[in-house]
Amino acid sequence: MNQPIGGGSALAPPPPRSPRSSASGRNKMAAPVEFFCWAGGWGLPSVDPPCLAVLAYARFTGAPLKVHKVSSPWRSPSGTLPALKTPDEGVLSDPQQIITYLRKQRFNADYDLSARQGADTLAFVSLLQEKLLPVLIHTFWVDAKNYVELTRKWYAEAIPFPLNFFLPGRMQKQQLERLQTVCGENCLENEEELEKELYREARECLTLLSQRLGQQKFFFGDSPASLDAVVFSHLAPLLKAKLPNAKIQQHLKSLPNLCNYCTSILSLYFPWDEGDPPPPVPKSASSDGSESEEEPHKRRNQVLSVLVGLLAMVGYALLTGIVSVQKQGPGTGGRRAIALDEEEEEEEEE
């Protein structure tokens, strides 16, 4: 949920026809490229919609990705999630740019679509951005009960100390700004009215998606397209998360074809992925003495964690009075010294 896929530009029309995953496409991308995404939870391979969209698109097309499921954006080469580390275009962080890159490598989920279906893709992606994305932000990041008991709780438990103290709050602030961009700067002044409007439009959007899908396996027949990756990334978290306040989730569950759609994609394309972070693996050096590939930025993260931890402890000590800064008299030449309150220090140690 770092940057919902609806936040960027709409999916571009399908490029000139090329095999969905042809031999030439596979040769062009012989070695898997590295993809960094949020770890899984709630029965999903990733809890973050943009990450989920890219994972689904890659599975639909068979694009070879070396996936790193991480619990902090600082473990990404770009400092954000998702991130695709490419050999020729650097690091891509926007979900649409990543999908476009995979298309250029001839992993094109929209190869078989007609011009009319391509237009429908653009229309439905725009609909999701305008009607469903805002309610997802509100449900997970604005609704106080959901945020405290589900969203913040998951990220605080997943993100390593001491980053878990401030990253969830910073992410929430980013999502609030995103919602204001979509709905207007003053939209949060009357949250009750905002919630009523968002949920009304989201219910209409879900009902329209249900009618469009009908009894089909995917939105354009028996094979998944890029639209399916985007729709799945929006619906699956809403369906699978154990939301304390589940208003919009209840409406989604009243549409059985959309529920079966999400369940089918999970079972077909992520059958071995339980959606939970993998158990910790013992750290060991490789034969050449380099660090594990699963932690390409381990040393940087350790240094940053130590620095943040030290700053947090010093700040806490100053705020609570354990450490105070005093100015000495003229006899010391105006030098500043740190005085420790020994009694308070002993109490802290007990």
C-alpha cells in the first residue's frame, strides 16, 4: 500500500502485437530481473496493491522475476516499494512503468486483445482510479479502527525496529495526501460526508465490475490480461483482510463472482504462496564471502537502524530529563557538559 497502482497514469494501450511469451521474448530477458515488494499477509502474496498488481501480471505472462519480499522500503534499491532492478533502464518504481518494461521484453498479457477491448481496459482502469482507489485508501489508512487494529498493526509488526516506530505514520500521511489529491484538499474536513460519498461510489463500481465479469473466468475470456492484474490488486486486499470496520468488504462479499474471481487467481497463480512472511533463514556468507542475495542492502540498513535507534534514545533521554544539558559557570570557560541524574538512571536500570 505504499503507492496504489491507480495513482500513476492509466495503462497505456497495448503495444504492437508480439507473442505473449515467445521464445524471442524469453531470450531477450534470459536472466530474471530482481523485483522488490512488500511481504505477504492476510492470505495474499503481498499486502500492497501496486506490488500485488506487478506480481499478478508477471505470473500471468510468465515473466521471470527474482522476487524479494521485504518488510521495509529501505531494503529496496530505490528506497520505495515496489521496485524493479533492470539491467538497461535502472530501477523502476512506478507499477505502470514496470508493466510497460515487461511488455517491452515481450511479456504482453494484452497481445490477444482487440482495439475495443484495449479501450475497455483504459476505461475500467480509469474507473478503478476514480471510484475504488479512494475507498481503499480510506478503508485501510483513514478509518481509525481499521488503521489502528489492522493496517498500522501489520506494518509495525513487519517493519524492523526502530523503523516501525515512525514508518507506518509516515506512510499514513502519504496516503492522506494522496486522498486529498484525488478528492480535494478539504475533503477530510467532513469525514462523515466523505465516507458516505466514497462508499456509495465504490459500491457502484463493484457492482459494475461484477456485471462486466459475469460468468467469465477473466474480464476478456479465458486468459488474464493487464486489466485482471489491476482489478485483482484492488479487490484481493479488500476481500482477504480481516477488517474491523468491513462496510465495503460486506458489499464485495455479496458479489460471489468477484469473490470467486479473486480466489481463482490466488489458487491458479499463487498456489504455493500462503501470503505470510517466510520464517527467518539463518544468515550465512556465500562461498565468495559476499552477503546473502536476499539482503542486498543489509549493511546499509544496519547502519541506518543503529543511527535511528541512537537518535531515538537520545531524544527520549532529553525529553524525560534523564539527560540534561547545562551551561557551566565562568570557571569552566563557558563549556557545556552533560549531567546525568544518577537516581533516575538507577531507576531506569531496575
